[in-house]
Amino acid sequence: MYKGTDASAGIGIGKAVIVEEKELVIQRETIIDSAAEIQRFKGALETSMEQTRILAEDLATRVGEKEAEILNGHIMLLSDPMMTGEIESMIQKDLVNSEFAIENVCTMYADMFASMGDELMQQRATDMRDIKTRMQKVLMGVESVDIASLPEGTVLLAKDLTPSMTAGINPANVTGIVTELGGRTSHSAILARALEIPAVVALSGILEAVKNGDMLVLDGSDGTVLVNPEDEALAEYQGKRAAFLKEKKELEKYIGKPSVTKDGVTVELAANIGKPEDVDKVLQYDGEGVGLFRTEFLFMDRNAMPTEEEQFEAYRKVAIAMNGKPVIIRTLDIGGDKEIPYMGLEKDENPFLGYRAVRFCLDRKDDVYRPQLRALLRASAFGNIKIMIPLVTCIDEYRAVKALVEEIKGELDEKGINYNPDIQLGIMVETAAASLIADIFAREADFFSIGTNDLTQYTMSVDRGNDKISYLYSTFNPAVLRSIKRIITCAREAGIMVGMCGEAASDPMMIPLLLAFGLNEFSMSPSAILRARKMITEYNTEDLQAIADQAMSFTTTAEVENYMREFINS
Ligand code: PEP
Ligand code: MG
């Protein structure tokens, strides 16, 4: 069994077809007539643009305008006068062939993009190499691999897939994609998801292990790949595949339906996101809001902090896309397991108990916190943005952030800049301290969101990433359950909204308990929303009270888990 990165959900079963782009051998040749060579280059450039345009149009009709944007981006790169000018001047000055000049100039740009570190620039480097090869193939008369006419039931294997290769795939014939390179957010992974083809990426060494025609099974939900599996394993995955497709189809009927229990209790099913682009999935799966925007992702994979303007654009984009639905944006939560090298944080002895999240932000008001809060306030004029503070442990922290927000509001007023004056300021309840004084917090905070990932870690004193002690890490531990129940009760008594954005919010065994406790909002990964909605519509909260009482009466985690497992299976 091989394990790569899960890039597009679903099970793919079929025969391996290894797609190898032949390495083009680019020779330096001396030419005599540079004007004629430049004409040759211009011809190839035109043809490449035309080819890309046709691919983009085809993709726009087959998949969608948004997906075609990637190829339209290639056309923009091809028409960049700076790049084409440099190629032409190299041909003229050095008297070299077009293939060689393209190789030099495009590689120089690609390397430059790649060295910038952030993910967007990495993608631009891939795009640059893609267009380089396309132009060279036109010049050299090399046909591209004909991906569009692969036989039915193909699992496509490649070192990496360029966006133009992925775009040419016919989903009727390709049942899965496995690549050695790439990541969950590479363009080819995004396209695989848009085409709804199961995909596993970043699986190094897989090309060595597979021959053309081998039977392959891949699970795009957990990154598993099996090569020539035994009959038993094959049957198991065929079953999983059928179940996946059946469930997917069935869940579609919950799009547009209210998230309401049998006895009429309406809850909000929201989504967790990390980048503005994730909003597409939230809308696709009918999320009723964003319950957690982890803004630290805007700060990762780059060499410098995003400016106030960049942040403003990102927050505004989400607010507009959600069109008045609530968007809870969490202020920077770094430290612990999330490092950002350029922030200059020293290694703490105990990172999870250290200088992180709101503690760090309040210490770095001028260069970090003010710009973020100002960006959030400005973006609040464009939708229903709420601000959420992570890792709060005492009311002083809440008050300090509140005072800062009020100060910034005053500055915006002076400059006549719009914002929502009634913007809500809430907290993540994810520390034992915050849970114990939830009644105090509920008097001042506008809302709560329970972060069970950390609440479990801090309640149980278990590092959430340490395998050796993971047996202690369970939200079903009576201590954690009591904490959750208490937080919800305090919020309800004070009349404020209480949600949950930790992983437990989408756990089928936890949902009945949360409904019984009175949770208002459940926030989870977008693809989990419809399943949660289906469950919620099948319950009656009054019946669930007895179940919750019984679950709360147990003394061990195992008893609670067994009881809840039996309940949901019954
Ligand atoms: C949590 O702690 O439950 C949470 C949602 O935040 P994160 O996983 O980002 O720490
Ligand atoms: Mg947390």
C-alpha cells in the first residue's frame, strides 16, 4: 500500500496508463538570419496561443469558466511583451535558435517565480514551464500526449500533470489520477476536483512501482494507492466506491434544504476555510455561513506578512461571496504547531503553552494586530463579518482586543472610511480557563465558538500531535464533554450565539449530543456539510435529551464512545 496526499475525493479503480512527457532535448544552434528566426518564433507563439485558446474554450464549456481561467492565465503569460521581447532580443543578439532562446528566458522566469517561495508563485513557475514546453513542441513538431483519447477505465499516472494536460482529460474515461509531484492546492489538483476525478498527489516513487496495464486502486479521500491488489482488497474498494457514489448522489438532495430538526430546531451549518478561494466549495455544498476563517493561512508560504490591503481584499472577497451570510474571521493564530519563519518567533520550550495567538498579537500591536483588525473592520462594510479571538484565557485579553477595535473604529471615523459599527467580537473557547469562566466571558463577548481541537488538548493535557499519548485525546472523554456542555449552557443563559468549529462539530457520534446541549452553529469542512444536514433533519432534540443524559452519566471515554456508536448505528 502506498500513501500520498489526498487531492480529490472518491475511489478510482482501473488500469494504469503512465503518461510520460518526453524530455525535449534543446540544442543551441547558431543561426544566420535572425529576422527569419524571429518570424519563426512569432509563428510558434501564435500557434501556442491558439492551441491554448481552444483548450480554454473547451474547458469552459465542459467544466466551467473559473477552471478555464488557469489556461487564460497561460495566454496572458504568452502575450507578456517583456518575455517575448527578451526571447526576440536573445535571438537577435546571440544568433541562437528560438527553442534555445525560449528555454533560457522561460527557465529564468520560472526559477525566479519558484524562488519567491509562496504557493501562488510556485504555481506561476509551473505555468511558465508549461508554456515553454508548448512553444518548443510547436517549433519541433512534437505531438503532445493525447490525453483526451485514453481508454475507458484508465488510472492516469504521471510525474506531474500540467494544467493543460489535466484540462484535456475526459472524465468519462479517466477514473483516477496519481502523480509523484504537486500538492492539494496545485492547479492540477484543483482541476481534478472540478472534474470530480479521484486523485492522489505527491506520491514519490510510484512511477517506479507501477507498469502500464497494472491494476490500480486509489482512495482520493485519504491518499491510499494499491497496486495489483488481491481480490479481497479489490472487492472492498469496489464496495467503498459504490457507497461513495451512492452517498454523494443522495446527499445532493439536501442542497437548499433548511438545517432543521424534526421538532423544528434550526441550526446553522457553516464551513471552515483557510483561503478566500475555499468559498467556492462552501457555496457548492450550500454552507450557511463561514464559521471559521483561519487567517494564518494568508500569512503562510510566503516571505513577508500580507499587507493590510492584501488582507482587506481577501476578507472582502469572502464577505461579498457569502452575500450577507455570517462570516466569522479568526485573527492570526500562530505559534504552537503553526510556524511562520519571517515573524521572528523564537522556539518556545512549550510551544502550545507559549507565546502564540492573541498573546503574540497583543504584543505586536503595531506591525501585526492593528493592520489585521483595520483590514477586518474595513471589509465589514461589504458583508456580515464577525471577528473572533483565538486562545483566550482571561477577560483582560478580550477587553484589550475590544479596546483596540474601538480605537481603530475611531481612526476610521476620522478618515471617513466605512465599516460596520455593530461588528460582533467573539471568542474561541478552546482553553480550560476560558471554559471555566465561560459565564464571565458570556457577559462581554458577542459569541462563542468552541475549538474542540485545542479544548481537548488543553483539558486532557495531551499534545494534539503526539501519537504516543493519542489514546487520551478524545472529545468523548467525560472531562471534555462536561466542558463542552458547560460552555454551551453559559452562552445560552446569557443569550449569545454558540458554535463549534473544531473537528468534533462534524463527528456523526458527537452531533446528537451537541444538538441536545443546544449548540447553535456547527462549522466544518465544506464537504461534510450535507451529511451533517441529513443527520440533523433526522433527529428530534427532545428524544436526544435522554441520550445525552445517558452519555454524560458514564465514567470513561470508551463507555461514551461505545454508547454513541451504538446509538448512531441503531
Ligand atoms: C480548534 O482548536 O478546535 C480550532 C478550530 O482551531 P485550530 O484547529 O486552528 O487550532
Ligand atoms: Mg485552536
